[in-house]
Amino acid sequence: MPAVTRWLLRAGMAWLLAGLAGGVLVAGHDALGLPTAVGAAGPAVFHLLTVGWLTQLIFGVAHWMFPRAGADRPRGREALMWAALLLVNAGLLLRLAAEPLAALGHATGPALAASGLLQFAAAACFTANTWPRVRGR
Amino acid sequence: MPPLAARFIRTAVVLLLIAFAAGAWTLAAKGTAAAMPAGLRGAHAELALVGWALQLALGVAYWILPKHAAGPPRGHDAPVAASWVLLNAGLAVAVLGAAAGREPLVAGGRLLELAAVALFASHALPRIKACGR
């Protein structure tokens, strides 16, 4: 298993645990007397599961298992996958911090916009590296 | 990888980009004065969950599930090709319905998605077996 796949799977597993724990806190924030910001983190927590865990798991396994691109670079340009790993996790961390604050009325618009762009850039890096490896024969 | 699996996976990857672009727009609009078309959030969810994640799973399943011992190794292509058409037609209808705020269209699109998955499942179920059988 390539190193970048191992890190994608580890990060995915961490987000899965964080997303499930976040789900408990969002659902129980009233009963537990937690700040309102915790209750406002619902959309961010949902994306920890769908992007942080599911999409990152797909990125990692696809990079590992999809057909080889060629003899010289069997898995394409790995730098693109390292970039996808960094960008998607930076985007998620930024969203996790900014979205609850935005719900409380803080001016976090640029941070949220940057979070979306980082995650889109991660998807673009994954696509650029994966596309040539997806071919019927 | 069989060409039909590649078709599912390539479509899924294209829809990943569109879904994430829609998500980025949603996030940008959330904290700023940027305009966001009505229904963009619903379209983003449909594209990400059905267009990307589900479609990729179907393509990979068609590729890697155990092959049949006799006859075409992955069964006949026609039901799976029809499933791809139904899934993406349903997705297009559901996304347009979400963007237009027309719930009957969303429901109609999801019905097509359901038909696509039922067709795919009927084709894939016989391939879910112990290796070597």
C-alpha cells in the first residue's frame, strides 16, 4: 500500500471518529449544556463523515487499487495525491473552525470560501492523477 | 477494467468536481453576500451522494465482484449499461428539480435512481458469492 494511501486512510479514520463524536455532541449539546456553536456545527460534522471519511477513503483506495498508469509511473504523479491529502484536510479543518462561528454571527465568510476552494482543489488534484488510470480495455 | 466500469467511474469523477464546485459556492455564499441560486444545496447533496459516491461504488462493484464460472464473466452488459443511463438521467432530473424547487421532479428523478440501483442489484446479486464457486 503506497504511503499516501496509508495517510489518506489514517486521516479518514480519524475524521470518522471525529464525525461520530461530533454527531453525539451536536445532538446532545442542549442536554449537555454545551455552547450554541456546538449545535451549529451540524453541517460541518456531516461533511467530516462524507468528505473526511468517505471521500478520503475512496481517494486512498482508488490510488492504491486502480489500474497502473504505466511502467515508469505506475500510480501517476504521487505529488498530486499528497496535495489532495493536504488540501482536503486543510479545507475540512478550516470549515470545522469557521462554520460554527459564522452561525454565531462572526465574519468568517472568507474562511468558509477558502475552505470550499481548498476542498475543490483537492478533488481536482485527485481527478488529474486518477483520470488517466481509469480506462476500459 | 471493463469499459462499462470505466464509464461509471469517469462519470463519478466528473460529478465529484461538479459537486465540490457547488459545495464551494454554497460555503462561499454562507458567510458572505455572494448570491446563491435556490436549490444549490440540494443539487450539491444529490451530485455528491448519488453522482459521485454511489456511482463510483457501482462501477467498482461491476469491476471487482467475483466473475461467473460459465458464460460472460461479468454477466450480460445490457442491464448494467441501462442502469448507468437510468442513474444519470435520474440524477439530471433530480438536480434540475432541486434547482427549480420542484419537488415532483426531484421525486421523479429519485424514482429513476431507484430503478437504476434495482437493475444493477439484480445483475450483481448472483456475483456475490464465495470465490471459486
